[in-house]
Amino acid sequence: FAIGDRQFTIAKEHLVFQTTDDGTAYGAIQSRGNLEFDIMGDAMLRNVYAIFDIGNVRIGCVQRPSSTPASDTPMTT
């Protein structure tokens, strides 16, 4: 995926959000539909180092090295 002109990679194990009993898999990345903005969730955050700059209302990201394991523990809010 891309933010601005910067490309990021999501590990394949983070692309499936949920599977059902019949084997259907729901993707962790969905279309924005008619929204004018994107919602970046845990699929993105597990694959980058993110810095939230609340004062300037912005976020900075850098790709997490593929050799760095991301936690499989669900994020809480």
C-alpha cells in the first residue's frame, strides 16, 4: 500500500482479518468506498514503526524490517 509517494509492504500473514467455519477469509484491508479518507488499522500498524505527532496532527511511518516479528496479540483500544 502507499501513503503519499511512500510504498509499504504488509506481510501475508497479516492480510486475513477473520476466517469462517466454511473457510471464507475476510481481508484485513477493505475498500474505502465513498469515503474521502482511509482507515489504517492493525494490518498496517503491525508492519511499520509509527510515530503519532498529536500536536501537528500527523503520523510518521517507516517500514518494519521483515525479520522483526510483529506481535500476534490483538491490539486493544
